[in-house]
Amino acid sequence: MFEPVHGSAPPLAGKDVANPLASVLTVGMMLAHLGWPEEETRLEGIVARAVAGKHCTRDVGGELGTRAVGDWVASEVGRITVRVSNMKAMVSSNCWGRLVSAP
């Protein structure tokens, strides 16, 4: 089982004040355990950027609520996923072009 050390914070449910970043890091640990350590590194980077850019809850220096932090993290995951997919496509097409044009 993977759960943030502080638990799920039931008293904060529905108040839009809970910090979801520990849960994001926990998902990263789970992914690393399942064999995807690169994904853990990506999530750690997203969390670090969230705190540095103040895209986080008040308890860690931001002004956002739980939902807004979750939305920001989701958009970063999507942005990174698209960028990685585009890079993979470029590499694949470049390699394919070299194979096709090889003598």
C-alpha cells in the first residue's frame, strides 16, 4: 500500500485546503516500485516546480486550494507527456528516415 505518511486528512475533506503534493510524491514512489523510476523523477520535478512557483497550498507558501493544485499538477503531467511523446515520435521518424534512405 502507498499512502502519504500523514494519511488522507479526513478532517479537511471538502474544504479545499488539503495539500495534495505528498499524494503526488506517493504516486511517484508507487510507480518506481512498479518499475517506472523515470516517472517518479518526473513527478518529483513537478512537485518541486509547484512549490518553487507557488502553485501550491498555503501551508507550503502558495495561495491555491486543493483542486487548483491538482489541476496544475495534472496540466504539468499532460504537458510533459505530450513533450515526451513528441520527442519519441521525432526520434522514431528520424531513425525511420535514416533506415529508409540507407544504401
